[in-house]
Amino acid sequence: MLPFWAFTVAGWAISTGMVALVASWADPHSSMQTILVMGASIAGFGTLWVVKYLFLDKIMFGPDHHTPYDEDIELEEAGLSARS
């Protein structure tokens, strides 16, 4: 649960920072500011989504993530006896 909340807070912080940066840079009386601010928000969350996917899929729950209990369950489902 901790990685979920860490990524959620990081997404909020990155998106807010990017929006603040773009809002201060863009002309406030231009309709382009709205588009740039929305793009910055999407880019912030999009970048974090990719990082979160890579972390969860490749590191946290990657192909090497295997517990001893998984083998016992797989053997039991296959109708074979578990190792002693």
C-alpha cells in the first residue's frame, strides 16, 4: 500500500509543480495558457504513470518475484504433491 500512496503524492507534487511553472511562464491573458497548463498536468501525471508502471511491473512484481508458497500452490493445483 505504501508504494501506491508514495506514487500518488509524487504525482500530485510533480503535476502541481509543472502547472505552477507553466502558469508563471505563459501569458495569463492568452487562451494558450489554459492549453499549456492542461498539457503540463497531463505530462506530469503521464510521466509518473510510466515510472510507476516500470517500478511495479519490472521491480516490485517482476518475473523474479516469487515466494515459496507460490510453488506449493502451483503443485497443488496441478494435482502433484508439495515438496517436503
